[in-house]
Amino acid sequence: MSTSLPIINKVIADMGGTIEEFVPERGCYYIKLNGKRILLERDISITRQSFISSQFTRCKEMTNKLLIANNLPALSTECFYNKTYDRKEAIKKLQKITYPIILKSAVGSNSLGIFPYIETPEEATKVLQKNLPRYRSMIAQKMVFGKEYRVLVLGSKIIGALEMIRPHVIGDGKTMVRKLIREKQKTTRKRTPFDKKLKHILKDQKVTLDTVLAKNKLVYIKRNASLAEGGETKDVTTMVHKDVKDICVSASKTVGKYLAGIDIICSGIEKKPSKRNFHILEINGRPDMYIHYEPTHGKIRNVLKDVIKYLDKQSSPLSSRVK
């Protein structure tokens, strides 16, 4: 809350409104704006239908099934539940997927509960048996590669888009990769482990931990855009291809959300999408809007202002609760 509240206060003040506490410990505040009083939660959710369940976006396998049923570009997914887990059935499911695969918590967020670059059903089974009791449900998907993006949809518009740049190091012509990573870790919230996953990632780029990296050569140290481990963001809102916009808006409608953060991976958000190079990874029904205020590169997008204006139009002069 410490990072988002100053943004909320500033945006509301700039719009000529005021904010008062409701239950700050729960991230709830009243906004007084244009003669209206709107109850706002920090993590805003706006549904298109009153009967829409939060599970449609909170549970990744449900989101995935909805997208596939509506002919939208999602990856085929196998799901495993702790209560009904059977090792033999799990192996059958795992043998259906093209390897390498990624296993992750079905309700995880913020890059938690992710186990990438699993190469065999046997290895996947070990990961499941160890972690399924902890996460209760996990999904398995074929790994796809490309650039990662977060697209923020409001109604029928894209109000923000970020490229999520994977953590990386840049060579100086005299330092080994190992030391470059350790230097980077001095400024990150979380350390990248020196494990076989990292060695795989480096091997695919034809380097090792002991390689002296050429000057200005960039090497990725993660396969996902983990901000905690040094990932970066770049505003690409004006670059989004029209067909990508249409897909993202359709996806938000499919899961019943007016406000949604769509995570996609593709060869470039400015390119016309195809089934082969464009995939929706997941949809966030309570998207983090505040990352658009601190991009590592590019323009700040005042997306919260867009959301508040949208809520203002939808609400009556009486107190209104966003669900």
C-alpha cells in the first residue's frame, strides 16, 4: 500500500477530488469527485456481469478454458489438484504436452510458484509431488518464447501496455557472467539462484557462468520477466497492433471484465498476431495499475485517472461500490 497510496492521492487531487479513509488496512477508500462518493479498492475489479466469479481470472486453468472455448490464442493446459492427485493419471497428462514445459501455481502471482524449463514427465512429476501440497493446484503448459507484455484493457480500449523485459546482464569485456550477476543482485529484491535452470538459459545463449562477456553483449538470466530479480519495463502503448488490441478486448469480454491486465508473449506487440507467434499467458482481474507509473523506459501512463473517470461515468450521485 505504501507504493500505491501516494499515486492514488495525487491522481485524485489532480482531478479535483478528495480521498478519505474507509478501511485502509483493507486498501479501501472513499473518493469524493464531481458530487459523487465512490468506494474504491486499491486493487480494482470491474465486472461486465454481476454473476461473474473472481475465479474466472484468479484460477489460470479456468481462464485458459474460457479463452480456448472462444477461439482465442491460449496455450493448451493440464491442471493438477492436490485433493484428486493421482501419480499415474498425472503422468498420462504430462505425456500429452510438448517439452520443455513450465509448471506453476494455478492461482499464483508476482512470479511466485513458477517452475520453468522442465524437460521430462518424470522431472515434472517430482516437482508436482513436492509442490502441489503447498499450492493446492498447479498447471502445466508447453514453454513458449518471445517478448512478454502486459496490456491493460478498460472497456473497449487499451489504456496502457508495457514490455516486460527479462532480467539480464551486459558485458564490459573483462568480467565473467558469474560476477556480473552477483553485482546485479546487490540492487535486486530477490536473488537469481545459480542452479541448473540458469545454466540452461546461459547455454542456450552460448555462454556459461565463467564466460567473460564481450563489451555491450546482453545475456538474459531468467526466462520470465521477474521484476524482483531485476526485470525492467518499457512503455509500448502507442506500438500495439490493431489486431492485438482486438484480441485483448475480446479476451477481457470472455472473462467478464471491464478492467483486465492481459499477459501475452509474442514476437513483437507491433506485429500482426498469428497462431504460431502469439499467446495469451493469463488474465488479471485485479491488475496492478501502478507499474505504469514507474516504467524503466518510456512514458508514464496515468491509467488510474482513466479508471476513475470510467467509474465516475458509471456511478450515480449516491455512494457506489465497485465489485
